[in-house]
Amino acid sequence: MSDEKLSQRLDELEARLTFIDDTVSALASADAEQALRILALERLVSDLRSELSALRLGQGPDPHSEPPPPHY
């Protein structure tokens, strides 16, 4: 191969590597964001299960602990 072809091939490989690096960074960011969302959703599901369980047992929130409605 001539020096010019090698140089061109090297430039193409560097461009591909740059693109791959950018893609990997974007995917890592998206993965971290999704992991945080999953954790938040798991907490929410856990809270909802607890509330549902309390309602099934008739142990809903104490009505006296809530402020009166605005029309009182």
C-alpha cells in the first residue's frame, strides 16, 4: 500500500473510533439514567404495595392526621 492509502485508511479508522467512542459514551449515559429511573420506579412500586396492603387490612391512613378540607 502506498503512504497515501495508508494515511487515508488511518484517517477513516480514527473517524470510526471517534464515532464509536461517542456512541459508547451516549449509551453509558442513557444506561445510568435508566438505572436511576428503575430505582425510583421500584421504590414507588414498593410504596404502592405497602399502601395496598394497609388498605386491604383496613388500616388506611388515620383521617384525624389529615387537615380538614378547605370548606370547613
